[in-house]
Amino acid sequence: MQPASQLVAPDAITGRPLSQPLAYTVAVCIPVLAAASLLSPSISDIALAILLLIAGLVIWRNPRQLRRPVLWLAFGWMVFVALSVLWAQSQGVPGHPLRNWHKHMFIAFGPLVALAFAAAWQRLQWRIDRLLLLFLAGLCGGAMVLLIKNGAISMIVELRPSDGMMGPINRNFAALACGLAIIAGTGLIGHLITAPKLRRGVAVAVGLPLVITLAALLTLLALLHSRAGYVGTTAELAIGLISFGMAFAASRGRIRRTLLIAVVLILAIGTLTFGGYVAMQLSGRSLIEGSTGGSSQLALQVLHGQFDVAYATANKFEARVPLLVLAAELFQQRPWLGWGPDAWDLPRTFAPTAELRDLNQFHNGYAQFLVCFGVIGAVLMAIYSAALLSAAIRRRRNAADRLSPPLLATALALLTLLAVFNISETVLLVKSAASTMMMLAALAALPIVTSTPRARADRG
């Protein structure tokens, strides 16, 4: 078996390109970026700009990092978005293409900031777990401040259900913050439980408040009556807890215990899911509103381009289904390059009914992506996503330092939350979700750092 110091891929960070102050600057920017993405987008942008500048310094001192294919695919996506802006502007597409174009860049920033992360962690000789822990701490803290600031405590104490808003913020945004805080808190608790050198007193002192906080957040989530928040959070808990239980038991070679843990967690999650569903039904907030009959008929009408008939059929469904019909119609009109990065004015310009004209998004991130960037954009994003997945798998197999089972499960749970939430909201245009996705992309694209004596001692 190769020693840890030899488990290095060709694209590893070599040398120590960052000074100690710059390395600590990277470490400080991570929780600031996470917390400010919920509380102050401008501060979040400043933290991101600092990370990108440091990444540029890493590349300047070590140009070999530019050989990484995932980095060039990220650059390719940035160029495509910029060209899409120019194309939409020249075509006179409704809206303001320059308004939201930068929001589509966050996922491509991941491989860039990963260079800053890897160089800083090599300089500080920290385990890679600490990278995600800093982000989770910032995410959990920022979400808690946001929710408390907007009346979460009184809502929980009075068991007062939401009527669509939570103070001045939309309940779906509050539910997203709630889901992010729940999985971040769960990840922190998982780390406390499994950290080998953490004193039991410290773990209890930190973990007990986190457990109480999670109970309060789950109560708040039920009161918010956000269907996207409910489904996304239960899905993220299922993925996170099951993957953690199985990975943690399997890492010790205990297959029977792995199966037992999986069964127990599935039963616990099933109970939680059923309880939340019953609570939502009793409150009068159904997961599916309206008739669901005629779905195959509607699909055929859309596929054949019979949109006038399809709108009439869509009225039998959930209120947002006509929006998907509109998205399909717009996609059919511009299938290859789409309408450009700003979809704000498309519903109010092309929607057939006044109800749809009052909306400024398609309440489905996947449909809106196709409307904005067409087939070519979808192919580019699929290739880029496949490259990130390949880089993550390669790093998981070859790196001497990798995420521990609870933090790997947390990363998978965050990805699940965003993927599910994106079905009913264009979630990646929200700064907190975009920053989380950028962090996940950075973790996937993280270069392999040469193992250090301190890192090997920490693992031992």
C-alpha cells in the first residue's frame, strides 16, 4: 500500500505559494461568505472577490494549475454566459440581460476558489474537513440570525403557522434558510460525535445547544408550510443520514451494523416525513393542489406544440403548472441558445393570463435554465457537471486527505436540498443557494495537496 505522502495526483498543489496571512485570510473568508450570503449579499461578494484574487495569485505563481480540464470547462461556462448576454442584448430580448448574468457564474467559480482553498490548507497544514466545517458554521450562524431577526422565536413559541410570509421575507426563502441550517447543524453534530480527539465535555457543550436548535428549526419548518422546504429538507435528511450511517459503519468493516443503521435511519426518516405530511395536511396546506388527472394528455399537447389547448388543460393542475407550459412554449421558440440570462420580464411579456404576468420567474430552476440558455447551454452544463463528478470521484480515491463520513454525508445532503428545491423555485439565483453550490463545486474540484507530517499526525 502506498504511503500517504505518495497519494498525489499530477495536478497537486506543490510548494507553498501562499503566505501565512493570506492563508488565514482564506480561512476567514469562508464562514464570512456563508453567513453573509444570507445576511448581506454585498459582504458576501467582497469575500468571494478576495478568494478569487487569491486564486489568481495561486495560478500566477503556479501556472500548471491551468492544465486542469475542469478549470477550463468552468472558464468555458463563463464565456458562454457572457456571449449569451451580448446575443440577447443584440436580439432585443425582453428584459435586461446585464441585470442577472453574474448570478449564473457562481457554480463556475468553484474550481477557481478551490485553488485558493488547497493552497491555504497546505500552508496551514489543516485537514480538509476544517474547510467544510468553517462553511457549515457560517451557514448555520447566518441562517439562525436571519430567522431570529424575522420573528422565528415568536412563531415557534406561539406555534403560529405562516400565511405566506415570515415577517418581511417570503416563507420559501425562510424555508431554504431553515433547511440549510438544519443540514449544517446536523453535519456539525456528526463531526462532534465522530471527532477522535475532541473532549467529551466540549462535544456536549457544543452539541447540546445544536440539538435543541435543530428541534426548533424542524418545528419552524412545519409552521412555514413551504412544500419545497418540507420535501427538500426531508430528502436531504434521508440522503445525509443514510449515507453517514452506512459510510461510518462500513469504514470499520461492520457490514451487519451498516445494514442495521440503515434500517433504523430509514424508519426514523419515514416517521419524520409522515409526521410532517400529516401536520401539513391538518393545516390545510396540501403537497399537491388541484387535480392531477390528464397529465399524459398535457404532456402530449406540449410535445406536439399545441400550447393553446395545453394552457386550458394545465388549469386543472397545480397553479404553477401553466408556468411550465409557458416555459415549454418559450423553449420551443428559441431551443438552441435560449432567451439570455435574464428571465425576469418573460412571463409578463408572453404569459397568456394576468395571473402569470404577475410572476418574475418560472418556479422551476431546470425549466428556467432551458429557457435562458437552451440546448447548447444545457449540454455545456452537463459536461461541466460530469467533470466535477469525475474530479470528486478521482480525489476520493486518490487523496490522502478526504472528507470524513459525516461531512461527506453533509455535502451530499446539501446537494440534495438544492436539487429538490430547484424543482419549485429557481433556487440557484438566490445568493445563499448559489454560494452553497459554489462550495460544493469547489470541494469536488479541490486539487490534491501533498500530505504533511501534521496532517498525517491528525489522521493518526
